[in-house]
Amino acid sequence: MIPVAGYAGQSVGVLGLGRSGLSTARSLREGGAEALCWDDNVDARERAAAEGFECVDLAREAVMSRLAALVVSPGIPHLYPEPNRVVTAALMAGVPVDNDIGLFFASLGSGAWDALDVPPRVVAVTGSNGKSTTSALIAHLIESAGKTAQLAGNIGRGVFDLDVPLSGDVIVLELSSYQTELARALTPDIAVFTNLSPDHLDRHHGMGGYFAAKRRLFAEGGPDRAVIGVDENEGLFLDNQLSAGQGDDRVIRVSVKRKLTGHGWNVYARKGFLAEWRKGRQVASIDLREVKGLPGAHNHQNACAAYAVCRALGLAPRDIEQGFHSFKGLPHRSQLIAEAGGVSYVNDSKATNVDAAEKALRAFENVRWICGGLEKEGGLSGLQDALGHVKKAYVIGREAAYFAMQLSGVEAEVCTTMEKAVESAMKEAEAGDVVLLAPAAASFDQYDSFEKRGDDFTQEVLKRL
């Protein structure tokens, strides 16, 4: 556990008592602060009370006046679509509002690091798609090279549940826009921007607010080195803002759409090959085509970003290449769950938006596509160019018929349930086909989470093999 620093003897409000909220409350107590907790969910309050935390309505004036700060969990809105009532009370009372990520960065460097030979380093990864895979891949590559890495944030453990880092350790954080938007301290050693596509627009009041939330990771603390995906305009703009000129190798540019051979530090993937260029010459190349844990151009982008981070940390290209081949991928993200009769079964339930689903479709040929769910803002038009990879769509969800109507030029069967979709797809699949779950929609019309949806797909496939 990493104790929260700077609030000893003071009271701090904790709003939201899920994984990150309870973890923060424990670390506040470990650091000598009093954590006053609240969650609208009675069960969550009871769990906190069982650990000895006082649960009290933080919006009450008598309570808010006691607080040195209010720590808000990521899922609770603090501005758009409208602030939570407790956040509004804090804003009116002038109580600083922060989150666990801000407290983590403010607290991490307060330990006794003077005794360490090599100070720990923090890598923070943000973007729309590929954050989890990129973060997990970075941690895997570091560990496969014989070094120590811890993975936390929006993936794995809460940040305060990390072990206190030792000399030379690396902490890898996946950070969502919800986390970067509110944190009052953001000071990673290396920051990564993978890509940007429309998502969470109601929470950020549009694309401008969404990009601004991601940009804070680079603007607030000024990382020593930035790895920037430059395949969208926002990435190009961010690269331009961070770089002092063409030869500035503090920014490592990443692309899967074009060659990057300028005088700075560049990593790109073309036709399945990763290339590293520095100071106008190629210094390394890796064949990604046989890396089974990273199929498709979108995963090659993840590989480029992870490679760039590991090179900035001092790993050799040959060690990184070996690590690529031992990476098994993450559950629910282009996860190969079975192969039988020449048919592959792939679970990409995390493809909850159109951009992620489009990338998943492009990674394979002869796709029998299971899709549908709670459609997000913007419709399905962004999928059109990738539909040539689809032999047939099998649509699930409460609005399956409407979803299917939008798939112009593709044979679509309205299945509604996962059981029916898997049954039909497996019955019709031929050798060389890929049965792919890539929903292009949220799961909440039928499932509690994308993980539950992916697990259901996996179970339905395996019980028929």
C-alpha cells in the first residue's frame, strides 16, 4: 500500500466507494488522515463501515466545512452532464476536488527515495482505444526483460494498492479520460497517447472536452518523454505542442498509417513490420506478423507504443522482440479463445465503440461477426469501410433489429441473444472463417459489463466444441 501524503491530521471526503474509493480511504488512513466516506449505494456504505470508516452525507454543510479535500471516484460526474450534488457542495464551499490519481502522483515521490540507487519511474498511458493492451504489454515487456513492473489504474489494481516501489521499478498506469480530467497532479516520467476517437462525449461535453481531458496528462506535469500516436489530427497537434523542433527526441512519434523517417525519434508499423528510426536512419526492425497475441493493425499500433516506451526505458530491441512473442493478449481484447475445424473464435467484447470494432474487423478476413448492444452516439457509419471483411453479421441486443438495419450491404441475422448468435455463427462457419465478437456497442442493455458479455460468448463457444 502507498500511503496518501500531505493530509495527516486532516479530514478528507471520499465520494464513491468502489475499488478506487475504498483503496483511497485505506491509504488516507494509512497516511494519518481521517477519511469521511459516502456512496449513494447502501451496500457500498456498509462495506466501508465494516472496515471502520465513518459514512456520512458529504453534501451537508457541517460535514463539508471539515474537509481539506474531496476525492471523487472516476464514474461520478464533476462537471458534465452536470456535477454530482456533493461535488457542487464542494465547489460552492471552496473545498479542493481531486481524485485518486492526483493524490497518487502527489504522494508517490514523498517516500524515502534518496536511499534508492535508481528512482522508480512511472509510465502513464491514455487514449481512446488500446490503452489496456498497451499498458499490459509494456509491463509484460519490462518483466520479460528481467526487470520489475507493476500495473494499475484503469486496469488491474487501484493505484494505492501498489507495493511501495523499489530501486529501478517501473509503475505502468492506464488512465481514462475520467481520471486525467480531474487529477490535480499528473507527473509521469513517460506519457503515452495512443489515439483518439469519439467516446464519452456526454461526460466531456463533446470531442473538444474529451481531447482536453486526455491532453492534461501531457500539459499539467510535463513528462520527461512523450510517446504520441500521430494518425489523428489531435495526435499531430499534441506532437507539435510538445516538440521543440524536428530533431527533438523527447517526443517519440508512432504510426500505423505512414512511414515516419524524419530526424526525430519515430516508430511505425507497415505491412506487419515495426521499424524504429532515429536521427534520420533506421536502427531496428521487428516482424509482427507471427506475434499471435497482437493481431491486426490496431494491435500493431499498441506494439509500436509499447516498443517506444521500452526503448525510452533502455531495453534492447531483441529483448522487446522476445517479449512480444510471449505476450498472450488480454481477455476480451482480440482474445483467441479457440480454434477448431479451421475456424478461429475471437473475443473482442471490449470493442464497445465503432472505432474499436472497425479495427477488430480489419484484423481478420472472412469474419462471422457477432455485434450489437447499447448503441453509442454517432451511429454505425464509421464501420462501412471495414464491412468488406464480414461474411455475415449476427446481431444481439434489445435493439438488434434497428442495429441490423444500419449494416448496409451486409447479410445480417437478428439473433437478439448471445446463445442464438453463437449457435448460428458456428453452424454456418467454414474453414478459414473467424467468428468474432466485436459489438461496436456498450453491453448494458443485456449485461453488467463488457467482461460479462465476453464471458458469455466464450462459454457459448466452448460448450459447443
